[in-house]
Amino acid sequence: MVKVKAINRSETECTRERSQDLRKVHKNLDPALHPFERAVEYTRALNAVKLDRVFAKPFVAAFPHQDGVNCLARNPKQLNGVVSGSADGLVQLWDVAGKRCLRRYPGHEGAVTGVSITSDGLACAQVDIWDHNRSDPVSSLPWGSDTVMSVRFNPAEPDLIASTATDRSLVLYDLRSSTAVRKLIMRTKSNAVAWNPREAFNLTVANEDCCLYTFDIRKLKTATCVHKDFVSAVMDVDYAPTGREFVAGGYDRSVRIFAHNGGHSREVYHTKRMQRVMAVRFSGDASYVFSGSDDMNLRVWKANASEAQGRLLPRQLQQRAYNAALIKRFRHLPEIRRIERHRHLPAPLYKAARLRRTMIDADRRRQDRRIAHSAPGSVKIQPARKARIIEEQE
């Protein structure tokens, strides 16, 4: 008979900071023994949300360029790789972890306005589908006569394409029939479009009216959600691989992170030297955000502003999860909600937001007075999800 001896090690015992550290002793959870449990946990939640704001340092690094950064693309097979295209015609491949440029690709006479890891083609007045082994497009999908701004393939159905153009349109194309399927005309131009990687029938467009609109392609007549908080045109948008949030960059020199179904941003990033943000991307593991701006820099931000970098011990991971659970439990209380939602904004951005709120309130009061002094039913009110849509063509 063979005797087998197994080696079993506890992770917490092997990763203790000091050999004198004691193991956690589980307490009795009987409510009768802890009459002040809720008060104690509220104090802990208040301290946790304060420390979360104290340690909110989102900026990681900046990679300089010779001209403004117009476009970004991430490598789907590498977490630490990002490609940037700038206005001087130079394309650069960056190693984010090493904070260095791996390779430069010169050769463009003008500004680089689009870059992708895989070869996708787009042209003026129509969308062209290219095969990398051919010198002519496989098929052309025209609809309208204006310049195409952004083109994205559906992550789940590669035969479905969404594009935005300068004629204020959002167009869906089907490669199987080589035709355009639907066209949505809005009141202002959309600069970028992004598909939700987990809910492939949803897409979000970045619009010139300071808002982002999320649509369900099965029902384009109304937006499922309107994302606000920008005070100038939104230039780019990109979803996290989880599909639960997305990042957007605006002409107001700020980067904002939204929940996929949230009307307001949960984070806003800005620096003193950052100018108009022209391109944004999420990293492959949804831990970092990349932004390219007119001040000739590619910046790296943490997706969670207060998250510690580096490897954490099991005790630290448990403490972080416990603090997050406490904040979620007491989030409805006014003091914790005020501290959690507070974000410092630069003076120009704060004044522009206040002016925009004043204009919106004035329009609302004007509409209320018009309704009050008109015949019942004569004034039709459109919700915000439909107000910016003109028509849908098929």
C-alpha cells in the first residue's frame, strides 16, 4: 500500500505581512449581542467613502506625441498594447506597462483620422468593404452624400455595420444583402458610435448636443437612455469589455465614465494641461482608460480612481470588498451620497455646466408657461429620448 502525503497551504498564512499576525476570528452574528451594529457600520461606511475620495488619484501616465492625437485603437489580443494616430501623420505602437513606444509607422502625408488593429475601410459618401488581399473594395454601401465619420462592426454579428455621417444620420448596413437597412436622422451630428459587446443589439452614439444616446436597433424611434453631463460636443465613445459601462471624451476637455444605463457620469477626469479630447478607449481588462487630446499627449487613467495598483494581499482584498459593500448598503443616506457623488471640476467647466443648467431650466419654465396658457392638448410634449430624433428611414 502506497502512502500519499498531500501538502496543503493556506493562502492567508503564506501571505501574512508579519509572522505575528493573527488569523481572523469569526464572531457570533446574533443581533442580540450587537445592538449598535448598524450605527457602527454606518460610521465605517462614512469613513470608507471619505477614504475613497481621498485616495482618488486616477492619472497614471502620459505618452507624448509630436502633434495632436486624433484616434486610438487597442489590440484585442494584448492587454498592454495601444495604437495611436496623430495629426502629423505618424502612427505609434505603445507598451502601456513599460511606458514606452515600441514602434513608429511614418508615411502619411496628412493627419491620421482613423486607426484599427484589423484593416477596415471607409470612404467619403459611402462605406466600402475591403479584403486585405485585394486592391478594390468588395462592396460599397452608399446612402446619402456626406462624409462618413465613424464605422463599427457589430461584435456578435459581423455582417452588421453601424456608421455615422455629417448629414446627422445613423445608418445600419447588412453585408449579407449588401444594402443599407435603416437610417436614423437626428437634429445634430453624431461623431462616433460604439456597440455594447455584451448586449449586441444596443449601441451608443456621441452627439454634438453634449449628450450620448443609447439605442436598441430593434426600435430606433426612441432612445433607451440619454447620457448627460457634458457641456460641449462629445467626440468619441467606447465600451468596456464587460459591457456595463463606457467612456466618452468631449470637446470640453474632460473624460467621463458612464454606466451603460446611467443618465449621469460616475467619474470625470481632467488635468490642467489637457485640451480637447478627440479619442478614448477602454483597456482589454477594463482596468484602464486611454484618452488622446489636442495637447499632443496620450494619457492613461484608472477606470476606478481610488483602486490601488500592484498586487494586493488577501486581507486587503477582503477589506476592499467589505468597504464597497458598506458603501452600497448606505448609499441612500444623504451624507454618504453627497460625498460619493462630489467631483471637483475646473472653473471653466463648472461655470459652463452652471450656465447650461440655467438655460435648461429656463426652457422648462417657458414650456410650462406655454402649456398653462394654451388650450388643453394643443401643446405636444416630446420626451428627451424622442426630442432629438427627426425621422427613421427604411
